[in-house]
Amino acid sequence: MTLKLNAAEVTEYLEEVFPQVDGMFGIDRLDEDLLVMRLFNDERHLRPGGTVSGPAMFSLADVAAYVATLARIGKQALTVTTHCSIDFMRKPAAGVDLLAEARVLKLGRTLSVTDVLLFSEGQAKPLAHASLTYSIPPGR
């Protein structure tokens, strides 16, 4: 799937349409096969016990799927999540960033389906697996 936006362009657009997440995420890799997105781990993402919270992990999966989709369809802010299923499998490592590996499995005219694996940086085993579907507005 050919990309319409590169990492810098999609980052700039994300900051424009979702200023509330400015500085929370970074893109380590974006190409036709894979997006690797980073959640910069800080205290606002922690739950009691000092580990990254489930909502923070969900946010990373959701934003990664959104960015992977936008990179392929262009600037379509009204592309919205219509389905998400997430399995939390392991506790995140303390004090490290989380990484999302997102792969767009199907990109149609109206829907995008993305598979996301979450990892603690430096760990080989995934923390969580998510499957997300996005609705794409007409007229792209």
C-alpha cells in the first residue's frame, strides 16, 4: 500500500487535529509494511504499582492504527474507530517506553482493518494484541 503521508507529515497532522496528545507519541518507523509508534512513558501513564495503565496501552494501539490508516489515505480527520478488541497479556516493564507495531491488513473504500502488537522497549514478548477497524469518510 503506497503511503500518502510520511512520518513527519502524519505527526504534524496528528498534532494539529489532536493537540491533546502532542508529545505523547513518536514514530520510529513508517513504511508500506509497518508502523512502529512509541508511547513516551511518563508518570501520567502509570497506574498504582508503577506500571503503564491499560488505558494508556489502549491509547497507543488506537493512535497507531489511526496513524497507519492516515498515512495511507491522507488527511482525513473524521476517520473514526468503529471496533477495537484488545488482549492484555503481560505487565509492561517499568520505566521504559512502549512500542506499537501496526500493520494495515485491509484498506478498503470505507473501512481499514489494522493489527497492533504492543511491546515494552527491549522486550521480545508482546504485552498486548489489538485488532482495530476504522471507518473512512466518503470522498477520499
